[in-house]
Amino acid sequence: MNTNLIALTQIAQKSERNIVGLMSGTSLDGLDVAYCKIAGHGTNSKVRLVHFETIPYAEDVKSEIRKVFAQKTIDFQQLAVLHEYVGILHGTMVLQCLSKWQVATSEVDLIASHGQTVFHAPKAMHGLTKFPNATLQIGDGDHVAVTTNCITVSDFRQKHLAVGGEGAPLAVYGDYFLFSTTAENRILLNIGGISNFTFLPDSGHFDAVFVTDTGTGNTLMDAFTRLHFPDLAYDKDAALAKSGKINIPLLQALKSHPFFETPFPKSTGPELFPLDYLYACLEATANTTLAVEDVLATLNRFTAETIADAIIKVSNENFCTPENLIIYVSGGGVHNSLLMEHLEALLLFPVKTTEELGIDSDAKEALLFALLANETIVGNNTTERVNPHIPYASFGKISFPK
């Protein structure tokens, strides 16, 4: 038998696996690296987050990625070389973290590499009848494996597409495994570049679990901030937005996008909400001279209202009340105090962070991909996972270091 397969079998038989989860989202902030110890699988999964760090992307890396990010027309050579480059870069970042944490690569059983999303195109967005749902993440898994000398599971979203999904959101599986409970209804809300949430019913049954994107998260706010303040990656703690005023006509125009009228569940990406969409709304409402701070205040409220509208709709359909539903928030949006204030004002339900559940809100997504890799190696995809809206399968492609 191939020695790599023998090694993989031995990893699957361990009582606990050391898995490094990697996540880089549509905000292009950098790479989240989560070193986890995972025992069991499925709803019996037990996870300990041992180390976590976010390594920011250098400005030149962001610049190179933005040349192909969320654009229909690109330099194809740029995409091809970036696919390899990002894989090597992510592998190198893992080695930096392991060295800092004094963890030998021989101690790592698996790396779970999400890669860098550059284009998301579900059928509802591309509108091409003969083509299926699509999404693309770069950062080749073989390069990660060879660079780190660790078995790597990558390209998770393609299997979700192949079995009938839209490639997103994938957090639902880890959310269900780790956080489902009969004690209360829960919503696990993640606010990254795009916002999404998982509804976990207090029945504990997977067939009643619900997951959807809600629309933009930080994407438009970050892009507009960078445009007017090139030295700022984002509006830190909404300092600029807090000094502005919400423009109601602009807010209503932003919320008029057809995406918000399409039925749940659904997924989206920055492709649907670029700066051009904001400009069109500014022009349509005769607000082209609106102060930057007022635009940011309105964009902040736009993100909050579209999240709240979706949560209220789903919670009403599931007969939830403030007494039996709690919202737990993760992702970069947690650090936007104005956005969190808006959510608390718009929602009657208690709004907390995933720290209340023992999970670092910044580390949650990287940790959940470590869980997916664990499930790929040791999971049983035939039990208790029947849900017409959430296809289940073993996700990811396995790359050996040699």
C-alpha cells in the first residue's frame, strides 16, 4: 500500500488529531491560522483551540489578489500564477506560526486549507442556464502540502457544488457539530466580507437546521473606506461611520437589490455588491456629493438591517421568541461597535459573541474548516444528516507532501 495512505489511515485511527485550520475570507485581511486538537467526529466532535493567529496580507499581496478578485474580466495568467503563489504563501505562513508556537511539523496530522476566494458564481447570480453553480478558491493544496511537509485537505467548496449546493455557506456543518443543543434555539451569525448565519433549532435535528447568506457584511464598507483613505484597510471600530448620518433614501436604494427578495437559502459574494452598485444607488438618489462619513454610516446600517431582516424572517418562521433564541456573532464584524449596536437595536433577541460558547470569534471559521477536514478523514456521512437544503458529503481534496 502507498505509504501516504498508510499514514492517513493511522491518522484516522488516532484518538485525537492535531489539525491546522486556515481561512482567508473575502475581506482579504490575511490568513487565519488555528491549531486545533480534535477528537471524535460529527456531533461527537470535541475541539480544543490550542493556538490562533491572524497573519495580515502585505499590501502587495492584496494588490495582486485584487487584480482577479470578484471580476469577470481578468488576466488569466495572473490567476494561474496566483493559484500557485498563494498556496506557497499560505504554507509559509503556517510554518511561521508553527515556529512561533514551538510546534514541529511532525506533530501536525492535517492542514485544512480553505484557500482564497476570488469568485463566487451560484446560478442565481451568473444566470447561465446550461452552467451549474460555481465558485473558485485559489491557493493550491499541493503547494501547501509540499511547503509544510504536512498532509493537506483543501478545495472544500467544490464537493458542496457537486452534490447540489452553491458552495456556501459551509460553516453550517461545524456549527451543528459543535453548537447544536436542545437547551435553546441558536443562530450562529458570521459577519465577514459577506454575512451568513446558521439556525440551530432546539430540537437538535439536522433536518431542521437552516443556513443562508444575508448579503454584504464588511465588503462595501471596507472598499469605500480604502477608496477615500488609502492608508486605511477598513473603518476601524466604525470611527468614520460614527461621525456620519444615515441617509434614508440611499439606505432604501441599497436595500432594493433583487437579492433581498429571493427566497432563502441563498448565497452571494462581493461580485453582487461592488462599489459600482453603491455608485448607482448614490446617483439614483441624487446623493453623489454625500459626505464620506454619511455614506459609511449608511453602509453600516445597510449591513445591519439586511442581517436583521433575514434573522427576523427565519426566527418568525420557526416560532422563536426572545426567551428561546440567542444570537452568537463571530467574524470581523464583531469588532465594529456601531454595527453591533445596530443589531442589538434591530433585534429583540439577545446578541452575544461566540466567546460565550468558548470559541474565539476571530478563530471560528478557521476552526470550522479544521472540523471539515477531520470529518473528511474520519466522519460517517450516512448518519442523521438528511436535509433537503444542506447536502452532506466528505468535503475537500487530499494532497500528500510527497
